[in-house]
Amino acid sequence: MAWLMAGLAGCGFQLRGSAALPAEMAVTYIQGASPYGSLVDDFSAALRVRNASVTRQRSEATAVLRIHESKVERRVLSVSSAGRVLEYELRQTLNFSVATAAGQMLLEARPVTLSRDYIYSNTDILGKEREDLEVRKTLQRNLVNMAILRITAAQR
């Protein structure tokens, strides 16, 4: 068993979520999104979990996480023989970069995209609107976690 652990440690294997952010991101300013929007909230929570603090003052920051674009698209996947929508696909793309406060790029701008499918019913419209909202929230949180994983992987 010890040889397995040594082999995994030697190849750089880490348990998910155990990778640390770059030290420059100790105090991060999030630029380019609505300062009170859910995307900033999700990034703030993800950064705090990884022992980074988020500031609303750029002058206090040691790093800037810039959100260049966040785009959500919804498209029809399938329809019934009567022409009613049966399934939708939600796709969100987030384009972001990270730089130090001095302007040195830690991670060049790059997109991250995720999509989720869900079934739609015309008979339960209120329930499906709530489901759509919940799918959007979950999709965005997963996208933010993917972005954070990209940031941690870029420092290696």
C-alpha cells in the first residue's frame, strides 16, 4: 500500500479540491461582472473556500479575476409531434482571466463552457420555471468550480 501512495504522490496526484490557489490571489478583486450579481457571489464563495479573500476595492487586491464574458443560451432539444417543447439545453460560457495587481498574467483569457439538458412540461409551467432557475444556478456554480480548477492547474 505504501508503494501505491508513494507512486501517486510522485506523479503529482492530488485529491479533488486539495489544490491551492496561487499565492498572488490571497486578496482578489473580481472585475467585469455586476458587483452584486450571482456570478460574483459564486466566485467569492469559491475563493473563500480556498482561503482567499475577495475585496470590492481594487487598490487592496493582490490579484484581479476579470470576467470578460458570461453568456447563457437556451435551445430546444426536442419537440413533440404536436410541436410542443419537450426538452431544453442550457449552455453557459464564461470567459475569464487572472492577473496580479501589477498586471502580470497568471492565467490568460480562456473560455469554460458547460451545458445541461432538462425535460420541459407545458402542464406544470410554474414548476418548470423553478427547475429552469435551479438548473441555471447549479450550472453556474459548476462552471465557477471549473474555472477555479483551471486557475489552480495553471500555477503548476
